[in-house]
Amino acid sequence: MKPDKVRNLTEDELKHQERDLNDQLFKLKFQLNMGQTESLKKIRGLRRDIARVKTIARERELAAAKTEKS
């Protein structure tokens, strides 16, 4: 997922996207432990996508706090 695409999401969509990505990651990790898959690239990509979503959510949170202070 591209950062530009994530930046265009609303707050609710960001939370929903993060939840979906975490669910996908859980399922992949479970499959990996059961020996059903070896898609380490997909796990790595999901972790990066989760980090992007969290980073952008935090940036918005800090920007909102900064505008409240001013």
C-alpha cells in the first residue's frame, strides 16, 4: 500500500484498515506456524503496511494537538 493512498483515508477508514491488516497478519502467522505457508514476503509487507498506517495516524494526532495549542 502506497503512503499517498493511506494519507487520503479518513480517521475511521485508517482504524478499519489497521484492524484488517492486523487480522491478515494474524492469519498468516498462524498458517506459518501450522506449516501451511511460507510467505515471509507477505508477512513483511503487511508489517510495513501496518507501520505506515500507524505512522500517518500518529502524524495526524500530533498535527491536531499542535493546532489545539496554538
